Amino acid sequence: MTERWRSTPPRAIGWDIAILGGYWFLAFALIRVAYLLPASVSRQIGEVVAGAIGVSVAFFLHARIASFLLAAFFAFSTAEFSMDMIFGFHSVPGRGAHFAVLVAAFIAVTLVTFTMRLQTQRTASQ
């Protein structure tokens, strides 16, 4: 039971940093390629695709910190993309809307993380 609450070993933190760095390079490359395309939506599609790949790799490699951060950023990118698709590009207000969506994404991922942790604790105790 106490093993679950130990601090993350340095090797696991190294994997988290490597995954976050790989995500950043992938997102950078996809967004740069998207600027060459004529549609303004292509930049956000590149962001969402990079987020989906990053979250998948982080979950597959069991990188907890990277999974949490990338899932929250993926939720933010997806919500921002849907807001732009519904209301039109460049018509969504600036800082306020983006900050609200980012905070909502982090809160949602935090709540899901704690809920899943509670469910696994309950099933383990039964």
C-alpha cells in the first residue's frame, strides 16, 4: 500500500521529460507544416493530432506526470478547436476564453485522475 505513495524515481521523471520533449518536437513540426497549408484550421488540427499521439505514448509507457499534463493540454486543444469550429475562427475572445478553457481542462483531468484512483483503491480493498 505504501509503494503507491512513494515519490517518483528519477528514471520515471526522465521518461516524463523525454515524452514531453518528444511531444513538443512533434507539435512544433506539425504546426510548422500546417503554416504552409492554405487553411487556417490546419494549425489546430496539427495541435490536436500531436496531443493525441503524445497522450497515447505517455499512457503506453506509464508516464504519470506526462500523461496528466498531456491529457489536460489535449483536452484544452480539443475544446479550443471545437469553440473555433462552432463560433468561427478568430471570433472567440482572446485571453479570457482561452484561460477558462485551459483551467477547465486541468480541472477535468484532475477530477478524472482522482476518481480513477479512488475506484482502484476500492476494488483493491475488496
